[in-house]
Amino acid sequence: MTDRVATDLIVHRVLIVDDDRNEAESLQSLLRERRFAPELARDGGQAHSSFVMRLPDAVLLDLILPNGVTGFEVCERMKRENRNVPVVIVSAIDRDDARDLAVRVGADAYVTKPFDPDKLVAVMLEAAEKCWRRSHSDSDAPSSDKVRFPCPGCGKKLKVSVSHRGKTLNCPGCAYPALVPNA
């Protein structure tokens, strides 16, 4: 079984958050045709309730929502709840600053409207695969770009960039000055 097939099996329930009824229903039909199980939320409140009550496998999220809550805020809140659920922004806003903010609040991908249906599904599956790999990676495995060592003051496990080798840093747990090992 290839990774793509494994990811396809993981993504089934998709939460669509869009207040435009026509756009939401069109997206819902597209996903049903491709054998996903889409659910609709019209605003941030419905999106949060759906997300918490029945965790989706992926979220397609518009940025412009009613009731004074933006898609950026919804995304940030969802990522605080569970960072392993892929969130794909689907918006008519095609600006670099919107894309940058989407990344900062945790969005895994960004697609502008109008979109190619095949591309949207591919982006959603790629985002799901990225999240799946991140959640299933061995976080304790050594990485060539990080130095791991215990704080001599409190014993907390620290992880810093290799650029800090040989430097003294204060432990975030106890503020003890810890020398970053050279090797």
C-alpha cells in the first residue's frame, strides 16, 4: 500500500466552513462525488461545534465569515484544539499578507477561488498527508539540525538549533544558564 492510498483512507469526513450557501453546497457535491463525507458549517460558531463534537479528517475554511469572526480566528482555534487536523483555506482573497497570516495561524494550505476541483482535492490530500506524517513522526528521533541535552539545573530536556553549540542559554523551565554541548 502506498502512502497516497493510506492518506486517502484517512481523509473521509471533511468540514466545509463557508457562509455562501451556493459555494458550500457546490463544494459539498464535489466532495460527495469523490466519496468524501462532507459536513457544512455556516459560521465560526457552527464550525467550532462541529469540530469539537465530531472531529473531521480535514477542514476547508473560507476566510470571510459572518458574525464578526474571521476564518483566521477559526483556524487558530481549531489548531489549538487539534493541530493534526489539516486546515485548508479556500478564499477569494489572493494576497500575500493573507497567505502569510494563514500560515501564522496554522493553516496547512491555501487555495484561491475560483479553484480547479481536482487541484483542491489534491491540495487537501497533500495537507492531510503532511499533518499525518507530522503527527506520526518520532519526535524523540535525533535530527541533524537540533541539539538535544538536559538542563543541568532542573533536568528538563532541551532542544535548540545547532547554531547555538558552545553558547550558554537560559533554561526556559528554571532559568539556569545551560551550556549547549558542542557534540
